[in-house]
Amino acid sequence: MRSITGETFDPPATSAEVHSAALQFVRKISEFTKPSQANQEAFDRAVHEIAHITRHLLEDLVTAAPPKNREVEAEKARARARLRYAT
């Protein structure tokens, strides 16, 4: 078993990707795309904390599976989307 240090993708998720995922999560849960000034501090703190704990989670996970190539997997997803949304 090896630590996946980011996930089963090669290269692993970057800090920017983890932050973007945390921001997307907080926006979805809070239903705010742009919080008011009164909520900005809580919103930013939640994004920071979720990104932080996500990084810890990814560092602690282990797998025996070989890493997947991001570009290959992205192309597979695009191909599935083309089939799904073909007119």
C-alpha cells in the first residue's frame, strides 16, 4: 500500500484544485456565490478549513491501485459527455 498523496491521479491534486473544490462545496451548501460583507469572514473561514481538512484526508488515504493519468481520464469524461449530449 502506498499513500496516495493527493488521490489516485498523477499528478496529484494541487492546492489550487483543493481550494477550488472547497469553494465550490461552500457555495453549494451556503447557496451563496458571493456572500454579503456580513457573511464574508465565515464563508472564507469555511473554505479555508474545508480545503485544509481535505488536504489532510488526501495525504492520509492509501491505495494499492496504480495512479491514473489526469489527461486520459479527462478525455474519457469528454467522450462520455459527447455521447450523452449528442443530438
